[in-house]
Amino acid sequence: MDDWQLLKLYASENSEEAFRTLVDRYAGMVYHAALRHTANPHAAEEVAQVVFIALAQKAGSIPRQATLYGWLFSRHALRRFESGAR
């Protein structure tokens, strides 16, 4: 399934399997992006958790024209800014 099919399945049926697939697909990218900016493994883990919590909460409202990769990175960037990490 592609990202949008998985998001739709998670949003409409609360499919843990669909969400787990998305996390497995993108967790490394989100974590490593956060680690590059924070240089702190614990802070990077926290950022990644917050990003995926936001994904779970917003799954049904993410605009279809957005790429999930871009949306996740924008969530990472927002969290990094909010936490003051550089």
C-alpha cells in the first residue's frame, strides 16, 4: 500500500498495522533528521515520538497534495524549533 492508502486506513479504521507500517517506513528518516539537528540521541528520539504522535492525531486531515515525507519533516522542523534545539 502507498502512504495515502495507509493513512486512510488508519484514519478510518484505526488500523494499528497501517500506522506501524508508516512508522517503520519513516522512523529512521525522522530520527536521523532530528539527530543531525540536535546532536543528541535522546532529544532526537523525543522529536521522532512527537512527530509520530502528531501523525496519529492528524492522519485524517493531512492534505492529499502534501507528501508524507514533507509533512513529517515539517513536523520535525516545528518540534525542533519549539524545543529550542539547534
